[in-house]
Amino acid sequence: MRWRVLALGLVGTSLVACAAILGINDGIPRDGGTDGGSDAPAGCPSGTPLFVTPSAYNNLAAQNGTAYFDVPIVGVYSCPASGCVNPLTIASVSMADTYNAFALGPSVIYYTFLGPNVDGGPTGGALHSVALDGGNDTALLSNLAFPFWVATAGSNTFWIDDSLSADPPGTTPATVNCIGCSGSTSTPWITNLSVTYAMIADAHTVWVLADDGTGTATNDVYACSTTTPCVSGDAGVAATAVITGLTPPATTPITSSPQLGAFFAGDGTYAYVIASTSIIRTDNMGTNKVIVPAVTSVAITVDSAAGNLYFANDSTIFRTRADGTGSPVPVVCGQTGISAIAVDATNIYFVTAGNTNGAPYVAPK
């Protein structure tokens, strides 16, 4: 199986009271001092846990002072930057189903899940939308076989049908589908993909990070316009391979498997991806530029409004210019097992695989 791991605990039922909400002295330095974080240099905080939890966390997004995150297999939750005792349940699936992934929109979250195993394969998978307060959960598509990644941009919502990621793997190539690109129905948009690892979208382009099918553990980044589908009836991918033969880092996010969503980000014009020893920027024509050379990173995100790129190794989050100018500056230090990062207008959020058993954290940008 490609990525499924058991959560270490169920959110909302096994959380203990929050011991470290913003503004409460919990021993974590706020000013880069040495109390509780002697390895953090002056001016570089280690961040504040939003709550205390025994659960593992995976994907992460943020907007308007709230972090959104998921528990593998279980569902999606949120917590404000000011902290919470228990996170708010946005979406959760039944014990018979398997939650997969989510995408954050301005007013709703889109998420996918697999149905129970019947006759050796999943059935009853679905794509849902749900309000940011957890209300109005609506099935957009039902009776899907293998819905995995989802991305949204404007009126377009993309989702990936990927039986190759099943256990055991299927034989049908992965397909990106779009709701909104050609009306309200779901339309095949990119076909003949191998195993997919992540997807992002903007007003002009949908980008997919996928295995290149060579059997050499290398990946390609594909780009397709949001106005014309990249559908091929024959073997081969009609989308443009803007980066080929990409070798991912040896270290992967919290799932300890090739679930590379944290390795992929976009700013509305470019896509950014982590290679084994650098961070690369590409456009939809395949013009590539190394933004951060000679670095081993495990997570990236882009602050498009400020023109900044954030990237993390195991212990530190850095900020640099998204165009590759300037030098990286550490903004979070003294952590362990950073696995995903996100930003909004004020804060940077991150999750870890080590500290506090994987609690979401917040720090000033």
C-alpha cells in the first residue's frame, strides 16, 4: 500500500486539554531565547503547539488565521492560530471507509474517501464538499472506485482516480478529472498517468506530480491547461511533462512513504517541487529554474502575496524569495520531524512527526 498509515489516536476523543495556547507560558521560546529550546538561535522561535494530541497529522493548509489538517484514514480538522483544546471536526468518514485527501477553497473544503473493500477492491468512494465550519457536507460525486488527490482553483475542482495506488495495485492508469472545466459534470482532463503523488491547480494550469512509469523511482511533473483537456486514447500522457526524471529526497513526510504532497506547491504562475538536493520552479511550458540549490528539504509552501517561498528540513523552516534571489533566513528552529508547512497572511503553520506526537504548530511569519 502506498501511503495509508494508522492514526496514533482519534482526534476529538483522545485529546488532552491544551497546555500551550498562544500567550500561555509553556516553556517554548517566543523570542528566540534559550528557555525550552537551546538549539534555536536568537530571533528564531520553535513555534507554539495549537493543542496537545496523540494523533499523527499529514496534509496541512491555512487561511484567515486558521489551520486545516488531516488525520490519515480518518478525516479533516481545524484549529485557530490562537489555539484550541480540541480541534473542530470538519469531515470524518465511517469506520468502513478510508479518508484520502483534502483541498482548501475560500469557503469550502473538498475531500475524497474510498469505500469498503468488496470482492477484493474498493467501492463506494466519493468526492465531497463541506463548509469550513463542518456544516453542509455534500456529495459531489458518488460510487467512485479510487478517488485520491483533489485540488481546487476558482470554479474548477480537480480530482484523481488512481487505482494504481490501491492495495493490490489496479491496472487502470490514473486519470485527472475536472468539475467546472467543461460545465458542472466531471470530465476526464489528464489521462494515462502512472501512480500519482500530489496535485495543485491555479486559474490557468493543473499540475500533477506522478511516477514516470520507468520503474526507477523517478517522477515527472505534468502540466495541463484548464481550458483544454490533455486526453490521449493511446499510450502516453498528453499533458506536458515540464520536469522529467525527478529524484525525490530520501526523507519523506510523516507517512514514511511516497506521499509527496508536502513536496509540491504553486503560486498561481509557477509550480515548485523538491528534488533530491534542490528546489525547482517550473512554468507550464517547462522553463525550469533552481530556486534553492544544495538543500535537502522535506516540505515547501509559497506565500504568493509576499513573493516568498518557505522550505523545511527536519528541524528548521526557512524563508527565501520565490524568484531565487536573496538568501534563506530561518524562521522556525529547534524542531524535530517537520513534515508539512502552510502560511496565511500572518502566520506559518507546520506539523511534526516528533514533537508532541505530531501536533500542529504556529509561529509568526
